[in-house]
Amino acid sequence: MIAITRVVLPYDEAFVGMSREQLLAVNPRLLAFMAHDRVSLAGTMIAIGAMYLGLSMDGIRRGLHWAQQSVFISAFTGFASFFLFLGFGYLDTFHAFVTAVLLQFLMLAIHSRLGTYAPEIPPPLRGDRAWRRSLWGQLLLILHACGLLGAGAVISAVGITQVFVPEDLEFMRTTAEALRAANPRLVPLIAHDRATLGGMLLASGWIFLLPALWGFRNGSARLWWTMLVAGVSAYAAALGINMTVGYTSFMHLLPAFGGLGIFLLGLGLSSEYLRGSWRKTSGENNNPAPGKAAGAATGPGDEDETRTGPGTGSAARDRAARSDSAGGTRENSQGPPAGGMAADGPEGPASCHRESYSP
């Protein structure tokens, strides 16, 4: 809200020694450019927070080690990016305070016990069209996350060195030297936003990459929805503020639109598999019930026995028939009645034992 209204905070004004009105006098597009960076940063942080919340509620609490490691790696990357201020020379005191507070929660999480893992959906033994399609979706999600890591690294490096790219200066219709001449602390203030955005993109890259690598499981509907909400929030903020302030350079927006397209396509291809509808149609047939061989046929009698317990259904009747047959065989093996041949005669049921008797 601050980034799309006031843009700069009182301590920002104190650092540069200029009011908001004086900053507008230096360059009428300066605050719009800063709003573009700060809203993009806010959208990225919302996405990271949504991913942390989803992985904590549905992953860490259920004992998923990969979810815990994903949050830790991403969080430590974000905290480490705070020290990028050493490259641009502006220590944001409020930023430092919030970082110190949040770090305490991360330390508590490290020393907490992981929940007990209890698998909910058995892995399918065979794949089908939806599973194969999801592999392409997983690949696109991995490429998207790698793109975020690359963008974060580049923006962080630019933020602590040259600060601006040609499209930035073209939008503001000025030069870096002109801004430095107006106020030597103005460029470090802008560099703070730029480098912080790069650090958050690195953190978001990890939190999107690791679940795509480690947590891609059939039935992970909550992970799919979490990634959708988080990703769309970040892209909506970034693209929305660019359109609002008029920063519509094709080369500047191309990575954002490209990333959004790859992200949505990856989620679309993996939707049926991750959200569980694939398992309902084919996955259950790929997982035989315990105690039955894979591919074994099941009949109504087996369903009856499963439902009412052993001793019922056609399976129980078959066992009873086999038992009666075995009993009859033992009875006949004791020999025929007195008089030689079996009482039923040569054509009767006992004739099957003729070879074992003497005439």
C-alpha cells in the first residue's frame, strides 16, 4: 500500500535529505520508477509468504522433510541478501529491524521437531497419459524456478554495481550521472530497492524450485493451489504496477510475460496429476489391494468377503466345496464295501477308484 501511494517513507527522506516533493522536482518519473521496484518487491514477498505458509501447514506439519528443507534454504538465502547493502551503502533501519525479528522465528523453526510422516496416497505402479503430461509440466516449473534464480542473481549484481539498466534510464528520461549530481544519496536509495528485489527473487526461486523437484507427488492438490496463488500474486503485482506507471518497454516486460506463460503452462500440464483426479480414474487400478497379486482378477465374491469378513461370498463357498471334495476322496480311499466292487457298480461314481481295488 505504501509503494502505490506515498512510495517513500520518512526515513528514506531523511537519508537523502529531500522531501517527496523535492524528489518529484528532480525527476517527475522518479517516484513512479521507485514504486515499480517496490511493488514488484512486495508481490515477490507475498508469493514467498504464501509458499512458506502452504509448505508449513501441509508439509512440515505432516512430517515432510523436503518441505522443511525448502523453507530453510529459501529463508536463509533471503536473510543473506540483507547484506547486499554493503554494496550500495544504504542501511535501511526498518528493514534491519524486521529482518532481526523474523530471524528469531527461523531459529525457532530450526530447533523444532518435524511432524510424523504418514503417507496418504500410495504411489502408482504404472503411469498413463496424465502422468506423462505432468512430467512436461514439472520440467517447465523447474525451468521457471531456475529463471527466477537467474533473474535474482542478475538484478542483485546490477543493484550493487551500475544500479540501472538502459530501459530504466529511458523510462525516466535521464542519466545516472544526472541523478548523482542532483543528490549523491539518491542512487544508493534506488539501489537498495533494486538489490533487495534481487535477493527476494533468489529466495522465491528456491521456494518454487525445490518443491517442484522434491514434492511432485500424485494427489498434492494443496501444493498445486499454493504455487498457483503465490505465482499469480507475484506476477499480477509486477505486471500491474508496470502498466500503471507506464513502464511498458517490450524488453523490460518480456521476461515477466515469458515467466508467467511458462509457469501457467507448467501448472496446467501437471494439474490432473497433482490435484488427484488422475488417481481416481487410473491410479487406483494400478495399486492392488494388500494381499492380492498385481493384476489379479477380483469378482463379486471377493467384494463380499472384503465387505463382510472371511467365510462369506463365493470365495468361502469355493473353499467349502474343496473341503467336501477332499473329504469324499479320503472316504473312498478306505476301500469298497464287502463283496469286491464298489456298491455303485462299474458305471457309478465309485468307478473312478476301480484301479486301486482287486476284483
